[in-house]
Amino acid sequence: MSREELAGLLLSVNEKLGQVKSEALVSMNVHGTPDAVYVSAVYHTSYARGTTVETFSWTKKGGRLTLHGFHIRLSGGVGKN
């Protein structure tokens, strides 16, 4: 996922759910191999109109950190404003 793709996705989330009220890192998992390091982080995020569970997955290889995935799950209904 490119930086521009992630920025567009996060912007669309903010347009639908509103501004971020709070976020909390729930878990982080790091797994290393001789070739790369794999990192995943799970956040609970509270927005003005809903809450989500967001998972980010990165790979660090050759000194370069690359975002490979972003998954978002709505954990509550979207409220009406």
C-alpha cells in the first residue's frame, strides 16, 4: 500500500466517522526471520460517530519499512449526528 493510498483511505474514514476522539494501542506483534522483520499493531480508535479496531501490518527488510496491510473493522454502529 502506497503512502498516498493509505492517506486517501484514512481521509475517507475520517469523512465517514468524524474526527478521532482517542486511540489506544491494544497489541503489537513482532516476528523476525533472517531476511525480514514482520510487525503488526492493533488499535482501538474512537471517532466522533463510531469506534473501530484497526490493524496495521509492516515488513522491515533491508532497512526499509513497508506497510503491507491496513484493516479496519467497525466495532459499533455509526451514530447519527
